[in-house]
Amino acid sequence: MAAVSAQVLSHYRSEIVENIRANGGVLAAGGITVKLAKEFGFCYGVERAIDLAYAARKYFSDVSPQTPIYLLGEIIHNPEVNDQIRNMGIKIIAPKPTDVEVSLLNPGDVVIIPAFGTEVSTRKKLEAKGCVLVDTTCGDVMSVWKRVRQYSIEHVTSIIHGKAKHEETKATTSQARAYGSGHYLVVYNLAETDFVCNYILHGGDKQEFLNKFEGAFSAGFDPDLHLEAVGVANQTTMLRGETEEVQRRFKAVMQKKTRRRKHRKTFPLF
Ligand code: SF4
């Protein structure tokens, strides 16, 4: 990575941005004031993934110039960065290659896993094929995986705050099923959170629930059975404050449900 740091810097460094930063985040000229966003640029996970992709390109060009290098999906959802990666000779393939696509790869081919990770089944297929994996999965994403795997072991359903179709969330849901046990449900926002919380507390129309969350829950998930114990996790690019609110609402509803059960035990209704 040290050997490519100058190249990475030259590709992504911006003098304008550096000048604005040096000026306290503000640039005023010709009656126009430009303010730099507080959070601007790549997060450290993506920075590391880009560095590793460059390093992989250099390393394999040096030791084995003919070895093709592939990237699963995109390194980041930014067309310019992905074009830059392509221009370095790294071929972008589907984030979840089909069996046919995997069959076209050869043992020893290099495959880069992006910062948001990949599904368990995809990783297994690539390993079985004998590909060399350059895994740039961010440590923070792996922490989420660790948590959902633990939920799975404890038969706790993972409630994942995220977008069901996002690669990172798909990778996380696959971890929630990594042991073959456990279920998951993806909620996108607070409105969906409230819908689920209301179901936990008051029940409802199961079919309506399943239709509403189609594509966002594990195979065999039954809201009447699998919402008895839940734990929250998230897609790391969701707003942290919103995930915390999702967590608060689930915690509150589970506490309410537990209190209600205890109350019923103490004062049975005849
Ligand atoms: S978890 Fe995702 S958003 Fe956070 S630093 Fe890692 S790659 Fe970036």
C-alpha cells in the first residue's frame, strides 16, 4: 500500500478542496461563497478499499502480469472512481456473479471484495473455484456481521436497518443466516419500524405484513413466530441517529410487551 500511496493521492487529491480546508472550509471569490460540507470525501473504509485495490493491481502486475483482476460490483458508488479502477485494468463483474459467470473464472484469478463485503454464498463459490481473494471488507461492516451471527446463534431475529437491495445489507443478511438458523427482517425507515413494532404489540394481518416486506425477510420468516426476540443491526451507510431511533423503538416495544406478559401472569384474565 505504501508503494501506491503517491499514485492514489495523485488520482484523488484536489487542490481546490485542500485550499478550502486550509481556509477553514470556506472559499469566497467574486461574490460567491463556497462552504465545504463537514463530512466530505471518502470514509476510511472506502479509502482503505481503494488503497488495497491499487496495491493489488501493483502487486500482481509485478509478480504475475498475466493474472486477471476482478472487482465484485463497485468499489464505491461513484462512477468516476469506478472508471479509474477500470482504467487500471481491473475488470468489474457482478456483485453476485451467477454460477455461469463464476465458471468463466480460473483458479488463481484475483477477485477484489469491496468495502461493503459480499454474500457468504458468493465468497464460498469463489473460494471453491480457487480464486485469490483480496478482501477489503471494512472492519465496521464485519462488526455488524459478528453481531448478527451472534443473534442467529441465540435464535434472535436480526432487524436490519437498511435497504434490502443494497449489497452491504445483502451481505449482512447472508451472515444472519450463516449458521442455517436465525431470521432477519430489513426495515428501511421509521415508518416501517413503527409498522413492525405495532405488529409485535397488537398483532395484525400476517399476509399484509409479508406483502409489505416482500424481499426483505429470510426464507420461512413468520412475523407471528419470529418477532418474539429481536436485535437491531444496520447498513453502515444509514444515518446513525436514525438507526439509534429504530433501536430505541424496538427496545421500548419489547419492554412494553414483556411488562404486559408479566402483568397477565400476576392478574390472569378469566
Ligand atoms: S462501515 Fe461502511 S461507511 Fe463506515 S467506514 Fe466502513 S465502509 Fe465506510
